[in-house]
Amino acid sequence: MPRYYEDKPEGGACAGVKEDLGACLLQSDCVLQEGKSPRQCLKEGSCKALQYSFFECKRSMMPDQDSEEEKDIDTAVLKPR
């Protein structure tokens, strides 16, 4: 179950989702019953929804590469000679 934070946790914008993902992995049957590492369980598909949420959060932090390229193209095309 995701935890909701009143204050932003330390470690950046995605720290809360990262913490939830870690807690989910540590509580998964894969770790508790099968004795596998959290990393191995993540690779095998445990906590898929939180993994996707964490990926989307990190991706949203990246600058939009397409818009930067479009700006460069627009500048080159519209720039008078």
C-alpha cells in the first residue's frame, strides 16, 4: 500500500515512490518466502506498478529532448541570413 507524505521526503522528488518500491520489494513473497534479493525480484516482475510509477517520476524530471531539438530547428529555419 503506498504511503502518502505530508512533507516531501529527503532525496528528491521521487524519493517517496522509491521508498514505497523498496518497502514493496522487501515485503514481497519473492524476498520473504523465496529468499531472493530485492533486485532479483524486481527483475522478475515484483511490484510492477510501483516500478512503473518510479520510472515515470524519474522520466518526468528529465528535460524534454524533443522540444530542445525543435527549438534549434526553428531557430535555424527562421533565422534571417
